[in-house]
Amino acid sequence: MWNLKFAFRSLKKSWSITLINILGFSLGLSAIFFLTQYLVNEYSYDSFQKDGDRIYRSAIKYYENGEYTGETFVYSSEVGKALKTDFPQVEDYVTVTTPIEGVFYKIDAPTKIKDYRYASTSFFDFFSFQLKQGNPQKALEAPYTMVLTESLSYTLFGNQNPMGKQLKFNEEMYTITGVAENPPKNTDIGFNMLLSFSTRYKQKNVYLGWNGGNQYVHYMKMVPGTDPIGFGNKTQSFMWKNINKEYEDIGVKDELYFQPLSRIHLSHNLDSASLRKSMIVFSAIAVLLLAIVIINFVNLFVANAGKQLKTMRIVKVHGASQANTIKLILLQISMMIMVSMLLALFLVQGFHEYFEALAGKSVPTLFESGSVFVMLLVGIVVLTTFLAAVYPSLMISSVQSSKIIKNELVMGSSGMKLKNFLVVFQFVVSIFLIVAAVTSEKQLGYMQRFDTGYDRENVLVLPLNTNEMAQKSELLKQEIGKIPEVIEVSAVSQVPYNGLTRNGYFPEGRNTPEMVNVIAVDEDFLSLLKLSLTGGDNFSKDMATDDNAYLVNAAFVRKMGWASPIGKNVQRNGDHKIIGVVKDFNFASLRSTIQPLIITNRPESGSMDYLLVKSDGHNLPRTIKDIEAKWDGVSSKSLFEYRFLDQQFEQVYKAELSMQKLLQSFSVLAILIALMGLLGLSKSAISQRVKEIGIRKVNGATVKEVLLLLNKSYIILILIAFLIAVPLAWLAMQQWLQDFAYKTELSWWVFVFAGGVTILITLATVSWHSYRAATANPVDALRNE
Amino acid sequence: MNKIQNIKNMLLQLNNIFKWVNSGGNRIFLLKDMNLEVEEGEFISIMGPSGSGKSTLLNVIGLLDNFDEGEYSFLDEPVHQLKEKHRANLYKQYIGFVFQSYHLIDELTVYENLEMPLLYKKHSGSERKAMVGDTLDRFNIVGKKDLFPAQLSGGQQQLVGVARALIGKPKLILADEPTGNLNSQQGKDIMELFKQLNEEDGVTIIQVTHSEKNAAYGSRIINLLDGRRII
């Protein structure tokens, strides 16, 4: 009780430094807490599925002429069912489609629903998603049935019971047979709506076989004790029987293997590599922040310990042991940490949305985070308290009581050295983070300004999201073309900004298929995006022969090694003559170089999926309204949507953008915390030198000279930090830039800028105290003694 | 009173004590061949110019500092052979300190400052309460018990300092220029208090002082110069 009272009053006495310390500590902790939430969330993907250790996702490795060419987990439709039939090791399976969006009609009102999937009957038995209403065994059995999530049900029907109600999708009626609890955030099998897989067999134009139609994902639950690798090896003849014997002639082989559920999210998804990279960056930032926060705490506490030293001596003279004094200091430190902790918890909850926006994805809130997070939280706090408390409590408690008589309160030189080391460390981190933030900003700007070879300004993208609209695309195109502000309209199968579908083709002179990117466009595509031909001709409506013609890009010609490509033949479901060569443009992201491309004017699905509309940009809102009017004129029941091509393009770099924002925020935070510590440090450093300053001034030192004297030591520390940070930052950034096929340079000015900013801000901060000390009347300083 | 002075128990004895520091190859003596006997109930003043070793001697006597050579027995215990813990116990039990700059803890009230030494002597809560209450009474500072040091005059602060030194009922009080920061009237009051404690309670007092007038309160004066006793 006495201890507590004493600790509280000591903290209150030096409230300004205590406040600075708590503020810096809680700011840093809140960022660390959030990063921990993020990391825990990524690690916990699908860990809630019962029997998770027996669940595997089937995946395929492609071989061409015995050579491994890639792999996928999105495959044809029949694998799951066939495996269950043929192998006793497979206890159960679920087949789902990859999540897509579509327009559904409640009576005649269209609603766009994101992330709907087809799922086979045993979905709710197999996974641990819960049904609020409906029978988990039967809900997805009959064709044309569907299950909604609670939140979707609420959006569509409010508080009404949706069971038995119907939605229309592609001119068919679906009956709602179940309502599911909203899936948690940490799952790769999330959904807003599930349609029964049996529906697939009733739909027209759906290929359900082994040879194509790759949009299905299969999960297996193995019998306990099954070795997934051994089992994978046993599927050779199974794959031969079902698919590989057809592929043998062309030298292609598909090999089946199984991915354990626990490793899917971090190792086997398409974005796993970039996710792991982000996680490494985030972990590093969290550790660095933690280090800065602890260092700062120690620095501030020790800098302010002059009073404490005196008190500890008095207490020791009166019989306190070192254990007693350690207890006193520890109590103060843990009180501060407790308050900071609570504050940090409030901050992390209060700024959750902001943090989520920074991370670029949804992360569970404090209350949604599970026990692992709580345990980590406790761990962090214990570790932090320990690290923050060890040095100050030992240093302060080990004072010799005999010094009390001579009243010596100056800290030893070892304390000074440690303090300098800690300050240098903080500056190294700050400079490093500034370099990283500026470089990533530079790379992002570089990519956004990069000349991708096509003109994306004022281009609207209209998804033809219903069958009806897709079939009427020609009419819609003509109608929109009549609007005076519209310069050009073109129908396309895909929008070329983030990669395209790849298909197998047999170019003239090749026996094995080449996987080549393909896009289907009409004759207006090239002029709309200002793409030029380097040889040959564009498609035209007049030429009947064009029906089977292809355009290719220059990269395709280079890959084939053809001197004169015009007139060469490419085979895929018949012969196609090359009639023109298009100048290379970046149809995928700038992470990769330009790949070979085939441009056709006949989409394989039979219809185009998007309209591109180029306008003059003078009055976009009005133009969009006019387009919508035309749209409704063609089909009043289709949902009108539009996007801007240039915005879509920027979306591709979302991961980089969020990484960049995160780096920026955290470098600002790190610097802010470091500066807070510096403010406290310089205050205490100067208070120890008041007498020296007084003597110097009495002997004729000017304000400028005193300022220089006081600030010199900080400049030296920053220079040392700069020398350490530059090579580290250079190496790290070099590494990071390697991911991009098109990259900016590591400019020297970025490093100079980082160092300069650090020096300027630091000087401004320490001058706050040193200027006051330098301009003070020396008589006051000396009389104080 | 007479009875105490007649028995003449030996409180402490220093025999040939040396204490030195090494500086740049030279050995600088802080205490040189120091011999001193103190009997219970004495009131001794240590005098000498700055740097003569007064404070060092006080630290050695008060078991706060070690020495390099010689023998020191306190209440017949050979201090130089004792373990740290035993020495700490001796010290806690028998010695109280009074300082020139009071050394009260600013964050604690008068009451809490008095209670502080008792915390480290394993007294129960109710014992502490009784002892602090008695001391407040005795020094007439009951009305000030909830004030903080900054709210007291220098003389009042030193009064609390003396009260704190006495609360554990020590046999020996070591005072390092106890009136150095006080004006003459306050200084006189403190010296009178020492005299009274010495005569009425039989507390042994060793004080370091620069003032002949204050030294005269004592029964014996020890003069130091360059770490040696003179006379």
C-alpha cells in the first residue's frame, strides 16, 4: 500500500514525462496489437474446421513432355466424386466453385451478390459452417436450391423468414432451403450464398467432365491415418484412366496431390507468396516497433531517474534491501505499462477500421480475436514489462547508499553509453522506414505512370452481367455509340489490366500446345485503346474470312521466332490465320513482363462480357446518365454498373498500395515515438548541464555556440545511425524491387532525404529545450547551486 | 541519568582503520590509522576542514562504507568479519541517520516519511501505527502529519528528519552537519533537541560539524586533518 502510494505520487510528480512515456508506449502498443491481430488471423485460417487435420484440397501438377510447368487447385468438376467412388481412403468430399459475383432478382428487383458458389450436398456436414435454418444434410441436395448467409438474408428480406422464398438467376428460379451463420473472417471457403451443385447438371452450356471447365475446387476428408503423400502417389492409374490417356498424344500429364487444410492459406493459394511477404514485413515492423517502444520507455524512465536515485538512497539508508527498491521501481513501471496497455486496447479497437483500411483486408476486431490472440497479448505485455523494467530497476536500485552524504546524483558513463546506443538504434529504424516508405511510394508512382502502351483515360467498363445483356451487346453498343460525348465503344471478353485467360494453342510448326493469353475483342478495340498494328490488318466487319482470324502481339512473334508472321496458322478447334501483329502492351500487372497474346474476335463462350466506352470526358456524370438510359432501353431488368479503367488499373496494385500506406504510417509512428523519447532525454540531459552552460556563458559563449554545443552530440548520433541504416535499407529495398519486372531505381536522394528529415526533425525537437537553456540568464543557473 | 553514564558500556571501537583509493598509480588515503573508542551515551563532535575525512569516517562508523585495513567492532561484533546480511541487521537495529539536506522523500507525507524505516524492520501495521503516533506526539508534529516536506520550513523538515532517525529506537545517531542548511535559531533548536535526547534517553550521538558553537554541545571533540586524527 505504501509502495503503491509512493509509486503513484512519483509518477504524478513528473507528470509531463510520465504522460509522454505513456502516450508513446500506448501508441506503439496499439500498432503492435493490431499487427498481432492481423498475423494471428492469417495463421488461423480454417483452423476452426472440425477434423481439419484430415481435410485436404486436391491439386494438380501439370507436366509437359515430362517437364513440370505449373500447378493449380482449380480444376475440372468430377475429381471429388470420382476419388470418393474409387478410394476407401476418402471418407467424404465437397466440391465447390471459386467464388464469383452475379445478379439475382427478387421478383424483378436486381441485386448483385458477391461471393456466391456452387457447393455439393455434404458442404454443411463436411465443414464447420453452421446452418441457422434448414437441414444440413439436405439443404443443398435438390437442383435449384440455395442457402443464404444471415446477413445476405437480412439485406434481401429484412426480418422476414426467407425459407421457401425464391430468387431468379439467369432466368431460372431458385428456392431458399437454408440460412447459414455468417462465415468467420478467417476462412478461404467463405461465401455469401451457396447454390446446390446438382443445379450444375441441369444448366445448359455447362461443361462437367474431365477435359476442361476448370473452375472447381475439391476438398477431401481422409480416413484417419491416411498418408496424403502416399495416397497422392496411388492416384496415378486413377488419373490415367480419367484424363491422362487422352492427353498422352500431346505429351501432357496431370498429377494429383493433396494440400493439407492447415497449410492452404499460407502456402498453396495464388496469393500465398505475396501474403507471406506481407506477413514478414508486418512481423518485422511489429518487432521493430516493440523495440523502439521499449527503448523509448527505458530512455525516458532512466532520464527522469535523478529524483528516483535520491529516493532510493534514502530508503536504503533506512534499511531497505535491493529487493525492496527493485519492487518500488517495478511497481512504477508496471503501473505505467498497465495504463498504456488499457489505452492501447482502446486505441486498437477505436481505430480498427482505419487499421483495416491500412492493411487492405478485413481483420477480426478485439472481441472477435480468439484465445491465441489473447495469449499472445499477455505474452507481449509480460515480455515488454520485463524488458522495459530490467535495466531501469537494476540501475536505479543498485545505487550505493553511502553516496547519499555527498549528494552525488550524476549517472555513470555506462548509462550514457547505453542511452546513446538506444538512441542510435531508434534513428536507424526511423531512417530505414523512411527509405522504405519513400521507395515504395516511388515504385508505386512509377507503375501508375508507366506507359503500358494503351490509353486508359476516360474509358468506362460496363460488365454485361446477365445472359440477356451479353446477347444484346451488339445492340447496346450501337445505342451507346449514338451519345454525342461517346467517342468509341468496343465489346470484349475480358478487360486487359490484370492478366487474361490462358488457353492451349498449336502454332504452325509446333506439336505440343503453347499456353497463350487470349482476349476476344471486336474491330473497335484497337482504336479505342490506341493500340497500333506493326504489320497486317485489324479485324473488320466486311471481311468474311475474318471469322477465324487471329491477331497476335509482338511478344508472340518473338517467342515463335517467326520472321514474317502474317499468314501463319494457329490451331485451336480449327485453323486460324494470323492477319495482323499488335504492338506490345501490358495487359497484365507490371510485376511481370509482357507475355505472348492472341487476339480473336470470336469469344469461346459465344458472347462478350464487357463493353468498353471511351468518352471525351467533358461531362462524365451526364455521359454516364445517358449511357444508363440507353442500357435500360435495351434491357430494363439488367443491373447497370460501371467502373473506370484507370481506377481498375490502380486496384491491381492494392497490395503494394496498402504496404506503402502501412510503411508510411508506421515510419511516421516510429519517428513520433522516437521524438517523444528524445524530447524527454534532451530535457534531462540539459538539466544536468545547466551549470556548465552558465559557466560557459559567463565566460563569453554566445547563444549560437551553446546551441551548437548542446545539439552536436545528437547530430553525431544521427550520422552514426545514418551510416548503419543506409546499407541495410539499400539491401532490403533492392530485394523488394526484385519482385517487379518494371522497377524504379534506388535513388541516392531518397537516402539523403531520409537522413536530412531525421536530422531536421531531431534538431527541432531537442532545440525546444536547448534554446531555452542557451538563452537563460547564466546568473540564475549558477545561483541555483 | 547518572546510572547510565556510570556503567560505561563500550559501543564501538575502531583500531588502525585505513581507507584509500587508487588514483593514477598513487594511493590517496581517505582515512589513515584511525583509532576511536565510543562509549554508550557519549555525544561526540567531529570537526575538520573540507576533505579531511569527516564524512568518510561517518560512513565507516555507520556501516555504509567499507574500509581497507584495520578492525572495527560494534557492540562487540567484529564488523570487518561479518557477512553483509548480518551487518545490515546490526545497522537497521542500532543506527539512525540525520542529514544536512534532511533527505525526506518529497512524495511522502510527514507521517509516511516516519513510517518508511519501520517498513524495512518487519514491524506489523498496528505496531507501526503506534510507533509513528508516539513519535509525532513526542516531537509535537501531530498537526503536520499529513503535510508534504515542501510544505514545511527547513527547521521543521530537520525535526522530521531527527524524528525519523529516532523512530526505530537506535543506540547511535549519526548526524552529518545537521544544522548546515538552517538559520541560527532553527540550528539552535535542533542542537538542543540532540542534547536532550543524549541526556534524557541516553542515545549516543556522533555529529559532523563546522561550527565551534555546535561542537560545544558534545562531550568530546575529534579533530581530523587529511584523514588523520589530530591532538
